[in-house]
Amino acid sequence: MTKDDELHYCGYVAIIGRPNVGKSTLLNHLLGQKISITSDKPQTTRHRLLGIKTTEHYQIIYVDTPGLHQDHHNAMNRYLNRAAASSLEGVDVIVWLVEALRWTAEDEYVLSTLASSTVPVILAVNKVDKIKDKPTLLPYLQEISTKRSVAEVFPISALTKKNLSELEHRLSQCLPLAVPLFSADQITDRSERFLVAELIREQLIRRLGAELPYRLTVQTEFFETSTDLIQISAIIWVERPGQKAIVIGKQGRMLKIIGQEARKGIESLLEQHVFLQLWVKVKAGWSDDERALRQLGYTE
């Protein structure tokens, strides 16, 4: 039996919660490496993404999900909810992420989605670093714990990494003994092309106004590696000509800034120099068109 064939505690852990509760930040800090983009805007995460953490004793396959929300008014929102809900199938344990001292209608919707799950649920209460009056946290934890039976409750801070090692140790105890499903050096199931498109979209989300990020997506069109340089060309798809003008900016300044910042993130990820070209194109109504979504990579 080779080392890779030895039994570990190995299985899938879904991270679920409402939009903007910190799921992607939690995943990145559990892995010790950024694979999921982050921002302070909801719907930053649009795809089911696996993050793989392998140690000497266990392999945890984290499933990062889009935020569950009640808005079903267009094809994109319906896709996001399907992607999040389907991620609960076949997992060994669920991390239910809520925000300390905050409970919303969307948290209630997540709770109703969890009702049909039979696997262990660990409640992680995030952003406790922001709570100045710590005694107010205990009644909140007690109240949340009564809403659903959970295996354990962890007050955490995904941002400052508070209690993350304790959370991960507890998660490993919930997994079955099995041969590792992925090689020890693999950290995600997604391709470099996918991760590049996401890093570009992250800069768009962070630098554009409140509504526009929900009307654009990014597609890696060309990706070629040579000895000392990776050449990448990507298309930023928007829905209207006016949106295209905003993304490009006056005399192309906004697009230049987005490209410069995205390139830094891509070079950090790939550990190689990158030449990045960005194009902005219009595809009317793509976010409410099931066929267009599939063509742009939104498949489950």
C-alpha cells in the first residue's frame, strides 16, 4: 500500500449560509490559500467550488457554495440557489455559517433548506471579532442553537482565523475512514482558466457600482503558457452598451486599473509573469437566459 492509498479521515464538508456571511473568506483561511474570490457585495460566489485540505491524518474536501437567498426573479438567481442546495447532497457534514448578533429572513431561508438534511450540522457563528460587548454573544448562541439540532457550536472569525483550527479538527472527526479522493498537492477541482476568470471578476465587483457587478461575467478565451510568461485573453460580458462604457471608463482608465490589479492576483496564484488582455463585449439579457448561462459556464 502506497502512502496515497493509506486510510485517512476523508470526506466532503459543505459550507452554507446566506449571501455575504463570509463563506469564501472562511474557505480561503481554512485552506491557507486563496481560491475563492471575496468582496463585501452579495452574490460574489456564483459557482460550487471545492477546496481540498490534506494533512497527515485527514483530507477535508470543502464545498464552497453561493449564498442561499429568497430572490428567484431571474435565471441567475435560480441557478445560484440550485447550485447551493445541490451542494448539500452527498456530503458528510455541513458547516452552517451565520453572523454574530444578526438574524435575517435569508438566514431563515437557509434554515428551512437544512430541514431535509440528515447529516451532522456544525453551527459556526462568524464575525465575533466585531462584537465589542462579548456578554451579548451567549444569549444569541443559545437562541440560534434552539432553531435546529446541531452537533456543536463554534464562535469564529473567518477574517482573524479565531477558532478555525478547532473547527477543522472537529470537522475531521465527522468524516469516515477512506482512501484520499485527491492527491495531496491538489487544492481545488477547478481549472486555472476558471480561477483566472474569477480573479478578474473579483476586481470588477470591487471597483464598480452596486448593481453593475450582477450584470457582468468573465470568460477566459485564451490561455497559453511558455517558459517565462503566461499569455491570457479574457472577455468581460455585460448586458448593455452603457454598462460596457462604465467598465471601460473614460479613456480606458477603469479597464486598465482592473487589468493591472487582476494581473497581480493571477501572478500570485500562478507564480509566473502574466500578460493579460481584457475585452468588453455585450450579450443582451444573458443573466436571465438559461441557455446563455450554460454557454458562459454556469452549469451544475
